[in-house]
Amino acid sequence: MKFYTAISAISLLAPGVLASPAHVHRDIATIQGVLSDINSQVNALETAITASPLDPESVLSQSDTLVQTITDGVATVNAQPALNQIDALGLVTPTQALADDTDATVQSLIGAQQAIVDLGFGCSTLESLEAQFDAATALATAIVSKVPAALADISQELADTIAAAIQAGIDAYQGSCDSGSTTTAPPTSTPPPTSTTPPTSTAPPTSTTSRTACPAPTK
């Protein structure tokens, strides 16, 4: 759908561009290669997430590789010349594919959340998602800066789709690094104080019988 939107936008905003053979061709293959490399690593990450048995360390390793791949891609894109409209159109399909695969991968990661948290990797996974978000944001900025102003909105929309997918993962794992996120045993209840033996009641004083002396007999 976004692909056809992009074509329509070009047709309306720059009539004759698609038919003109005189446009200057840019080396768009380099940026397409960047998107392809990133997408391959996204798929490698999903393979690690859906592996059985789940290995959180492998997931984190693939995530680290993904962040590095994106970071390297940002440097490559920044070194490229600005694109004209027809070349920019060539980024729509690979970017849409990357957005779709990113969403599928993050959804798989959300589905494995309980298992990952139970294994003690919830916080590390949250941090890796945040690193992916930052790297993806930098990539989007780099690519949009190479696109003509007439197509900047379309490029940004695609970039926002990728960012939204990663943000969904961050939201799902939010709180995993909080100190209270781990389950702790409830505090041992203090037993009630032992009742003390009531004091022994003292026996009432023994009553003494008073005796009256009999009068002496009269002689």
C-alpha cells in the first residue's frame, strides 16, 4: 500500500520524472544494500528467539549484532549523496520489507517474554530493545536526510512504522530492570508472643476461730 502511495506522490508532485531518461542516477544500490543487511540480521534475531530450547544469550548476541549492523549502516548512508525522486522510490520496497520483518521479530520477542524473564534476562532484553530503537532512529534520520523534500513524509512514515514495532517490545518489557521486578520470598512472619503463665493466685488467709474462755465454776 505504501509502495503505491509513493508512486502516486511522485506522479503528482513531479510529473514527467518517471518518463524522463535524463535524470541523474545515484548509487542507490549502496543504501538498498544497507537495508538488506539489516533485514537479514533482523531475521537472524527472530530465528534465535523462536529456537527451541530458548537460549536468551543467543538472542542477546544476535541483538548486539543487529545494533552494530544498523550503526555501520548509518555511517554508510551518511556518506552517500542526496537522492533524486526516482532513486528515492527504490527505497520504498526494502524499507517496507524491513518494517514488516521487524514487527514480526518483536512480536516473537514479546511472545517469549515470560520465559526470558523467568530465566533472568528480562532487563538485558529491555536494554537491547532500547539500543535497537536508538540505532533505528539514527538510521531513519540518515535516510530521510537523503530523500527529496517531496518524499520526506513517506520516508518518515515508513521509519515510524519500524520505530513503533520496537517501541511495542520496549513497552512489553518495561519494568524488567526495576529493583522490585524480581520475585522475592515474603518476609517471615513474626510468631505471636508466647503467653505468660498467669501468676499463681494466693490462697485467702485462713480464718482463725476465736474462743471465749468459760467462767470458773462458783464454789
